[in-house]
Amino acid sequence: MFNKKTALTLGASALLVLTACGNGDSANEGEESEGASGEPNELTVWTWDPNFNVRALEIAEEHYKQDNPDFELEIVENSQDDVIQKLNTSLSSGVETGLPNIVFIEDYRAQSFLSSYPGSFVPLEEYYNTDDFADYKIKAGTYEDEVFNVPFDSGVTGLYVRTDLLEEAGYTLEDVTDITWDEYVEIGKDVTEKTGVKWMTNDHNDLGIIRVMMQSSGVWLTEEDGETPYITDNESLKLGFETYKELFESGVMNVHNDWDQFLQAFNNGEVATVPTGNWITPSITAEDSQSGDWAIAPIPRQTIEGSVNASNLGGSSIYVLNIDNNELAGEFLGATFGSDVDFYQDLATEINAIGAYEPAAEGEAYQVESEFFGGQMVNKNFAEWTQEIPEVEFGGSTYEIEDILAVSLQDYLNGADLDEVLEKAQQQAESGM
Amino acid sequence: MTEQPTVKKKKAGKLERKRKVMSWAFVIIPTFFIVVFYFYPMIQSLWLSLHSGAGIGLEFVGIDNYKRLFNDQAFITAVKNTFIFFIFQIPIMIFLALVFSVVLNNKSLKFKGLFRTLVFLPSITSLVAYSLIFKYLFANGGIVNQVLMFLNVINDPILWLGDPFWAKVLIVIAITWRWTGYNMIFYLSALQNVDPSIYEASTIDGASVIQQFFKITIPMLRPVILFTSITSTIGTLQLFDEPMNLTSGGPGNATTTISQYIYNLSFEYTPNFGYAAAVSYSIVFFVIILTVIQFRLGREKK
């Protein structure tokens, strides 16, 4: 009796463990599944940011459903880090189950994915006209002469300024329009001195502002080939470091450590300007009490030949995975993000998203005057600046090199020689390739 | 009557055999799963560590990944940071845990259960949750800076998260808070086994409480201290959640740990799983070396 009982228990527990381990098909049919369902009319998307990317997809779904009533879009929202992690693990395992049909990838990371997993993404040129989009967006998703992305938000940068504080210090919006970073620093010192409010805020770990400077000058952390680190001879980067140090040491820079503190800094009125991507608009306008106090100006340029008052920060594009239903995914994206002017009007009106789709800028939603920004046509301005953004080759190692440079910046701020820290960074970046 | 013993023997032999079969069954099943889910991935990742390349484009490169480790500044910094963490953190934590356990073992102490729970409570909190709360407490305008400024200990807020030195201090404070109670439990249970008559005898001989602590308690707890210091070392070598959530390895790479570097290589940068596997094998190497050293030091002198 005893033996039988024990044997039974043993067998049962072994069975239990085994069934728990085998991820049978049943697991994929349940609600738990986050991969593509395989249903002919249903697509699965992985993305982040519920107020921006997810909303955009929902609006796209509504538009597409008008002609395709059977269509279903399953949106799986995770943080960007989690999306990257899941995508990496799924793609490297070589198994198709669990992959989505469509995924959002930040432009800086696109080349890394396209080169790491060749054949996993589908070229999309045939689904939309790439000439309708700003060149720098198309270039971000082009790998070996094929276009793999449908561009989404432009990432165009602007200088958000508090006009009331400018006025208090004796400046007008005109004074910060089309200026250089040197002028930006000088005005900042004056404004901070007169108003007691810091000029801008930054996180020493986030070199986004230096990326903005570099793209406005048409260069990047790697050379044209997208691989060779471009650090010691990079005038733009060097100048960027100098500007950064000046901003920090002159005491006009507030230092934050994470995203929440960043938002607090301008929502609480602790800083007078925010030089960043247009995706920050919803966060700026979230503080109702500051309505009418803000305005936007073009991002400052560098004192380098060819540098322009337009740049880009962290926009993303949409990619289709090479699994079943990829034709439907391509058609859906082509019909919405790729060519629907009305859709872009809704995006601009509802979530202030500026696409990189050029014909959209003619639409009505772009001609609206924003009360919050003192009557400026914010969307129109951003759309115009989008067209001026220089295109650069992001390559596949942006964040790798930036982590190295974050250390260099720290050393430089602590008094090390600029040429030496950059030389060290160059060597380190080269050894890691 | 004479046959009885043989029957018994036979029965006993049968029982014995059944018992053996059962015992082997109990051993084989877990062994099978350990082999499949532990040893197979271990060997597979060792094999993987001999490859390099982006994503799925892995090529066999022999021991090149291991050679690269020695020239990789980011890796060397991560190793340094990890060592700094455990060199400072483990002694502090073990000492605190010992003090707490001795105090809480005091027979005359009231509300013993309450105090023990309070000290132990941090170690059941989620790593991510407590890291995030620490981040708020130690923010530039956070409550810690406010209290310190109110008490006039400092004039300007300490940049806990933005200064390379203070960021390291913060990580040490955080993991000490989280793990002291956990280690205390081991000491507390070990103290229950120490014969109270030893303390009585030493009191009669005129030993002070401090002398008792260093001359009796610590030597008596030596094996447990050894055990906890080994597990803590291994834990610190694998430190990930706290730096990831508190400082994201920053400022610069001042608080990046080896585990976080592995994460960066796999998910933050263009993925190079081969090199990441090589870095993770370096942890195995360090764990073995440190454990051997600790065993040597912990062995009773003869």
C-alpha cells in the first residue's frame, strides 16, 4: 500500500513538473499570450508609452477599420526596455512563436536589430512612398539598401522657453530664436542671475543634448560606415562637451537623476528652458497653471559650418516581423502611418504627435494656434523644422559609445583634459567593436 | 519455528529492495531536472562564451572573448565596483547583524518578537520596490537630504545619485538595510545553540559584555559567520536590482556591477550573447576564488 501510494505521488509530481515545463499550444491560446495569434485578420503590436505610441495605434486602428471592418489590432504595452529585452530574447531563440507582427523600435537602436537578426524583419518599400517622409527617418531604418521601417514620430527638437521669465530678465522670444549654443549659454547666465531660476536641467548620464547638437551639425558618434567610432576628431562632440561643462559650471544647469525629477523640474517652474524633442509637449502642457507662459523656438545650433537650427531626439519607427501575416501588417501600416493625411491630423490634434510624413503638414490640424504656447502654431513649426533636420547614420552602437562617453563627461567635469578623455574614449570604443 | 528467521530475512530483503528502488526514484527525478535545467545551460553557456558576434550572427572565436575581458575598461570598472561593494558592505552588514542578534537574544528584553520582526522585515520586501523607495528618499530634494540639512550636518544637499562616491555609498546603505535582518536570523538561531553556562562562567570570571561578544560569541558563531559571508559574497557578485533601479549604474559607470554589464551587453547594446556569457563566467571564477579564500580564513587555527 505504502509503496503504491509513494509511487503514485512520485509519478504525479513528475508529471506535474513535466506538464508545467512543456509550453504546449494551449498556453498560446490563452489570454496570457503576447505573441501573434495567427488569426488572418488580427495583428499583434509591441510598443511602449500608453499616452503616445499606444494612442497613435488606436487611432490608426480606427482609421483602418473604416475600410476593413474585420480587422483587429492587439496592442501589448510594455516599457521600452522590456520591449527591447523581449524582442532580443525571442529573436535570438530562433523560434517564431511569441513574436508580435509589428514592433516599435527607437531609431538609435534600429540598425542594431536589423544587423543582429538579418531576415527577421520585412522590407516595407512596396507598401508606401518613402519619398513622402523626411530623409533622416528613412535612413534610420535602411539596412543594406532596403527600407525596413515606416517612420512614426519625427523626434524633431525645439527649445521650450518660459517667456515670462525671459521678459523678467529683459529678453524676448526673438532673442532666443535661431541662436547658437554659445548665445544660449550667455543668455542663460543672465536670466539665472536676474530671476534666480535655473536655465535648464539635465541628467549627467543622459547625453541626449549632445546627440541633439551632433545631429544638428550632421555628424554622429560613428563615421559614415556606422561602425568606426568617431570621437577624437569629432569637432561637434568636442564643442558639445565644452558647452555642457560651461552650462554646468556656470551654475545655470539643474541636475536631475531620473525622468520624474526631469518632469518636476519644469512643471514646478524650476527651469526656464527645456531643449528637447517635441514628444515632451504633453508633459509641458500638463501643468495648466503655466498656460500662456511657454513658447517654442528652434533648437540652438553649434558654431560649426553646416550646423542648422533643427535636430532630432529619440523618435521611433515601426517594423514588421517576418512571420505569418506580414503582408497584412505591411498593408495596415502603409494605409495608415504610410499615407493617411487624415490620420496624421488626428494624431496632431489628439496627442500632439508630429509625424515625419510631409504631406500631413498641409492639413488643418497643423494650422491651429496653441493657447498654452501663447498663440504659436506649434505643430506647424515642428513640422517645418522636421524638414530641415540633417540626416546622419546612427549605426548600431549609439548607446554603447554613449555609456563610454558618460564616463568621459564625468571625468571632464571633474577637471580632466578634454583631448585626453576623448582619446581614451576612442580607444575604448574601438576595442569594444 | 526454525524456518521463521529465513522468512523474515526474505521479507526483509524484499522490503530492502523496494526501499532501494524508491530511494533511487526520489534521487533520479530531481537529478534529471537539475541536469536539464542547471548543468545543460551551464555547459551550453560555456560553449556560447567561445563565440562572438551580433545577435544570431555568432561565430566561433575560441578564447578571444576571455582575452577581451582584460582590455575591456567597462568590464574592469564593473569588477572594481562589485569588489568595492562587497569589501565595504559585507563586514559592516555582518557586524551589524551580529550586534542585532546578540541584543535581540537578550533574555530580559521585552517585545523581543516585535523587534526581531522589525529587523527582519526589510528582507521580505521586493528588491525593485525598495530600490525605488530609496531613490525617492535619497533624491536631491529628498527626505534624507532635508533631515541632514535641518540637523545642520550638511549645508548643501548631497547628490546621492549624481556623485560617483555618494552613489556607491548609497548602494552600500541600501543593500545593508535589505540584508542585515536576513543574516541576523542565522546568528540568532546559532546563538540559541550556545550553552548559556559559558556566559555565566565568563561573567563570574569578570568578563565584560564586550569581551564576551568578541571572545565567546564570535568564535562560537564562526561556522555560521563563514556561511553567511560566503552567501553574501555570492549575492553581491550577482548584484543587479539595486544599481539597476537606484542609479542605473551611473553616474557614468560608477555603480555598474558585473551583472548589470551582462544585461547591458545582451539588451542595452547591440546584443553580443557570446561575450555576455564570457563575462558571466568571470563571476563563476570570482565566486570560486573568493569561496576558497573564505574557507581558508574561516578554518579554525590549530
